[in-house]
Amino acid sequence: MTEQNLTGFPSIDRPWLKYYSEEAINAPLPEGSLYDYMIAENKDRMNYTAINYFGKKITYEQLDSRIQECAKALIAHGVCPGDIVSVCMLTMPEVLVLLYAINRIGAVCNFLVLNATEEEIHKQIASTESRLVFTVDLAAGKIREAAVGTSVEEVVVIPLSASMPAPVAWVVKLKSCKEPPMEGMTGWKRFLRQGKRGGGGAFPFVPVRSDAMAVLEYTSGTTGESKGVMLSNQAINSVAFHYKRASTVLEFHSGERFLCVIPPFLAFGLVAALVMPLCIGFELIMEPDPAPKATARSFVKYRPNHVTGGPLHVESIVQCPQVKKMDLSFLSTLAYGGEKSDPIWEQKITEFIEERGAPHEVSSGYGLTETATSFCITTHRTREMLPFVKNNIKILNVDTGEELGFGQEGEVCVTGPSLMLGYYKHPEATEELFFEADGIRWMRTGDLGMVTEKGFFHITGRIKRIFWKMGDDDIVYRVYPMKIEEVICQCEAVAHCAVVGRKNTAKGYDPIAFVVKKNDEQAEHDILSSIKENCKQHLQVNSQPTEIHFIESLPMTRAGKIDYRALEKEAENT
């Protein structure tokens, strides 16, 4: 689209395409299954390292051999195309073996959320009618209890140490409290042996369609009950495809080291931090412990070229005493997701890594479980986020539904190959989310944002977090919590802030701010005065917080995001 015939609408002009090559713009999307795409992308480098697990390396060829072995065992256990197999795992080699083996035979991988309640896991197993469940040994007891009263016939237990080198595995086994075998539970090695009893001949692997469901991941449940998100082969493969085709804006090279610390029961951990690196041809360093301190430990030990995680993982790296002494010229990507970007925080992280030789700034991305995670990312060439090459964004007026132009804030609606098929057994919720325009299927995100004329995408808020308040002039005003948070966080003494609305019968909702101090020794009175003065200068009267409360830390969801529902309950009790 040339400047002479621009329409002024991002979804039509798509100015971000100028950052991509013609080859990327015209490249066909991958066909077939997750397994097909991963193998095809590595067919000429099967002897290269795919996985590094506590120093034990597994080549792509060895990984493929394990996948075939597991696929035969699944077939021997009666798993058929279309069946749903539940998996409750951490970031370990067996999770990839299971994902690709289940996918290889046309079945669906249902990722149970390990830190969900027993009741939630029971629902996730029961609704999918899974007959077979795989679990890491650390969660075996919880899974055994959650499976009671469901269709589960067998629970296969996989030790966290299964693929560790012998010395490390020995230490882990000593520390673990091993339960005696229980009825209905099978060991991993025994499960695989049952597949070998079929004689080792060829199995009837059927072609898997790209539009077939491959994975079920679950939403975080921060705005309601958690729902299963049906992701197709194409949806997941397209994320890897997009990263691979972004060579004009990303510096990714096969053979580089990629540190994965996000568990696979989060879509970001599975798609952007496990599947994508393998399809790029990275050496995937798997860290099963999602705690930030483990991230810093692995970073120091393996010196990865690329790291993605949440803000806490990034902070753990830059606060590590050993990292402060390191030359970080090897670090090409330090990326985070899960929250709205904080420019002040990002600048401090960027200054830290660049002072130590890192070639690029800290980066972030935007995506949803419903878009198989990454939809837009900041790159090695741009300071702001770009939609991926096959993706499109439409900004709609929140009140009228009309499409808005460049620089105008409204609801973010998206379309592209990574959109989910829908919510599992929730057709009404699916229907509410999607709409069709000019024969194209679009999805409402519930987020506020805008696109600039340069093609950069900005996320500015969450529609469900916006509330109304009646002013003294009896006019109803919208209150944008994220704007208040941004102003409060400008105060030097503030580490983190979250704002929620508390019902005021007469006036709508009052903005209530929760603040975390940078230093416990700082006087709250002085910080409070600074916050109030800053709010008076930069916020309208109706957006100034009614109350400001200091707390030790912000509550977090299992996905590592701020738990606003918990804060709303806290606000009601203050």
C-alpha cells in the first residue's frame, strides 16, 4: 500500500508489512501436523542438539526416535485419532515426546494445569473424557484423586528425573518422597514397553489435517471460569512460522541456545517457548522449576542466547549477583510477556543489559491463549511492537463498533492463522467472541489499543477493567485503571501498582490503588504525598484514586499475571 492510496484504517493499510520481506509476505503457511512441521524444519540437521536437560543433550534424531516409541505405545493402549489424552507435566523432555507422539497419531493433547485445584483438574479430565492421563511424579497424588469418578482407565507417572544425567537424577531421587505404586497407576518405562510388544512393525499413522484440533490449553480464569481453548495444528505451527519468517526484524539462528522456564500448561510456555524454538532449530534448554531463582541459576550456567519469561523471571536475572559481573554480549533476546509493558521498568532493564554488552533492548510481546500466544512482538530492529506478517488488527470504537483510524484508541480485534477454533464445549462464549466482516473471521480481544501510521501496535488497557464514575457535575465518566497505574508508577519510590474499582452505589465505582514500595524502610506518608501530588498533576479529578493502600506484594494468578479479582475482593473489605 503506497502513501498515495492509504485509507487511514490499519486493517486495510497494514503498514507493518513494510518491515517484512516479500518472501515472508507471500510464503505459504505450513501444512499438516505439529510433528510434520517440526521434522520438516529440521530434516537436514537431525544430528544437532534439540534439548539440553541438566547438561544431558538429546539430538533431533533421538527426540524423533522417542516420539515414535511413545506413539506406538499410545496405539497399543487403544488411543485413536480424535481421542483426548490428558497431560500434567513440567518443562521436561517427556512433555515434548508426549505432545508430538499424541499429535503424530491424530489425537489431542489436553494440558492439565498443575497448580490448579483438584476440583479444577477433575473438571478438565472429566469434560474431555480422557481415558489416559500422564503426570509428572510430583503431581501424581493430586492427579490420582482428581481422576476419581472420571473416564480415566490408567494414570502414567513420569519421574522428573527420567531424562536427567545419572548424578543429577540420583540427587533428585534422594530428595523426593516416592509413594508406593497405587492401583491404576503405571510407570513410564512400563508404558513404553507395552508398545514394543506389538512386534515393532509399522503402525498405521494417518495424515493429520492442519485445521484439526491439536491441543487444549486453559485460560487463566482472571475474568471468569477457566475455559479450554482449542488450538489447531495450524494455529500453533503459524506462531513458529511467524518467528522463522521474521528474519528482517529478528536475529534468530539455528543452533543458538534458548532457555525455556515457562511450564507447558500455559500456552506461552508450550507454543512460544517449546514448539517455536524446536522449529527454528534452537538448542532448547529445559528448566522444569518455574521459580524465578531457578531462571537466574540456569541463565548463569548455560548462557543462553534467547530467554523468555514473565517480568519476575527477567528481574531475577538482572538482580542476580553473578549476572551483574557477566559479559552479556551473548544475550540476543531477553523478552517477557503477560503484562502491559512498563516503559520505565523496561528502560532500567535495557540499561542494565546493554551496559554489559547485550546487543539489543529488552523486548515484549502481545498475545492471548486464544491466539496461541504471540500475535505482536517488539523486535531486534524496532523499539515498538509489530503484528506478525500474516496477522491483522482492527481497532473498533467501544461504543459504536465502528472501525477507527491510526492513533485512535479502541477495542483490539484480531484475525490471523493462529486464532483458536473456539472454547471447548462453550459454544455461546465462542460466539460472543467472534464476528465476521467481509468474509473474514475476527476475534474480539477485550483489550484496548491503537496502531500508529508507522505500523506499531500499542496495548493501552483492558475493557473489562474500565469502570464508570459519576462526577460532581452529574456526568458519567470512564475511568481507565491502567492510566492511573502508569501515573502512580512514575513516583520513584513505587515498585508496582494495581488499581481496581470498588462499587459506590451513588457514584458508580471508586478507583482504589494498591501500591508496593521499592524500599520497606521508606516512610509511607512521604510516598503517599508524592503519589497524590503526581495524580493531581496528571489525572482528571474523577480518575484520581479515592484510596491508596500499601501492600507487600501484588497477588498473582497461576499464569503469573496480577490477580485483579483478588484485589477487588480486598478493596471491598477495606
